[in-house]
Amino acid sequence: MRKPFIAGNWKMNMTHLEAIKFTQDFGYEFRNSKGCEVCLCPPFIALRSVKNIIDSDRIEVKLGAQNMHWEENGAYTGEVSPLMLSALGVEYVIIGHSERREYFFESNEVVNKKVKSAFKHNLKPIMCVGESLAIRESGRAEEFVLCQVDECLSGIEKKDIELLTIAYEPVWAIGTGKTATSGDANDMCSAIRRKIAKIYNPETADMVRIQYGGSVKPSNISELMSMSDIDGALVGGASIKLEDFTAILNF
Ligand code: 13P
């Protein structure tokens, strides 16, 4: 049985002071009524402060980063390494978000290196895949997304895959208010699971959690969570609105 998993991707929002206030307020409001695993993914500069509040206020949430480099250290000005994230007590890391792919030119090959490096440093990757509107309209969405899954997971061992979360985020649904229908989102998540079964085996595929992301809000979360192959959500905009995020977690 897969435990539901909802993560909030704050993206490039909130100063560390705002992050402290938000996390304190969140800890006060949040009741984990659904037995769901919950993760907050603030910007790098707020990870330490958010972690301190999670620990001191005993908030039942995990900490995630939004990106990382694949090397442990070295001459990579401005980058943050998996070693640094582990040392901070970060448990999850979002890898290959469509905004990284689009604005920072991250290829499937780069995503693959980062996923491998995350596992090496005991970080659990939330690996993002998803098609653009043009690809969806051309009828090649499934082929495209499954190719992303294949290339991004190249050479990754079965024991690691069991700790992997895949986030299916159709690019056209991110920040646009347009959500994929729960049926379409579930069809893609099922196709991803079948692909994992083919690369590894059905038991492994059964353990991998697949999230949907793209304009998730209080009004659509229940329906999404009721689908057979959607195990959770990667929430953007609504995750930095306290009322919306806590409502989503009470789906
Ligand atoms: P929105 O929820 O703002 O559409 O963003 C989704 C997303 O990109 C989460 O990673």
C-alpha cells in the first residue's frame, strides 16, 4: 500500500523571515488527519530556518529542496551539493522540474545524473516529468513522458527506485489554473507505472509513488486523490497560501 504524499514546492518565493513565519503558522494550523506524508520545499536559503522550526515545534512534515547539483563539491559557483543538503537534514529533493528544464536547460541526461547522485547521498528524489501543450495537442504526450522516464532512470538500481517519487506535471497545467482532468492525469500516471513495471518489475512499480502537479487546489484535490494511480500531489502556488495548503492536506 502506497502512503499518500503531498509536497509543497514554494518555488522562488518567501524570504527566510517570511518562511519562518509561514512554517510557524503552518505548524499551528496543520493537523495530519489523513495520515499523509507531507513535505515542505522552501528555497535553499530558508532550509535551515524551516528545519529548526519543524524540529522545535515537532511539526509532522518532511523537508525537501527544490534542486541540487550532482557533484559533492567543487568549482561550481552558485550551486548547492547533495552533501550540503544531507548535512542540513533534508530528506527529499525535487529534480528536473519543468521550470529547471525550460529556463536552465536541464536535459534528461542531467536529471539522470542528479537522481543518481541524490540516491548516493541518501536523499529521496521527486523526479518531475511532463509534456508541453504542443506535445499534448500533437497526441504524443504519453510517448514523450515515457521517454523522459526511461532516460531519466537509465542505470538506476531497483533498490533505489522503491524510494523514488515521480511527479507528473503537464507543463500546460502549471501556474495556469488549468488542471488536467483527473482521468487524463490518472491515465498518464498508470502509463508511467506500467513503464516502471516493464523496466524493473510489477512489485517495484507498485511501490513507486506518483504525484500529480499542475494547478492543484482545495477544489480539485479530493478527486485527484481518489484516482487509482495518483498517490499525491506536488503543489506550487497553493502551497504558499496557508489556508489553501492546509485545506489541500485535509482533502
Ligand atoms: P502550480 O500548483 O502553481 O500550478 O505549480 C505546480 C508545480 O509546478 C509544482 O511543482
